[in-house]
Amino acid sequence: MTWARPAIAEPETGTFAEAKALEKEHSTIQNSKAARTVASHAMDSLDCADLLEMLGLSATEGKVRA
């Protein structure tokens, strides 16, 4: 009978971790710009909330400065 070792999450290091951090930063900036663009084109606050929800964004993402 073969025994499987339990999976142990190791901390990410090296270029993969750097790439992942860079992608997260880029994603945060893009989401911030998208939320602000939606807010500037929405007809009112309800329209803005609906549009942000459709895009999977939140109003707080627009507060992040890019």
C-alpha cells in the first residue's frame, strides 16, 4: 500500500513570487481605473452600483490611487 504525503504549502520565493506580486499590483491598478471610469460614466449612484456589480468590482476599489 502506498502512503501519500500530506501537501505542505511552502512559502513562495524567487521569480514566481515576484511575478505574482507584480500581477496583483497591476490588477489592483486596473480595477481602480475601471471603477473610476464606471463611476464617471454612470447616470446616478444606483446605476454606478449596478454597473460595478456587473463587472465584479466594488466602489472601494476606485479609491485606490493608480
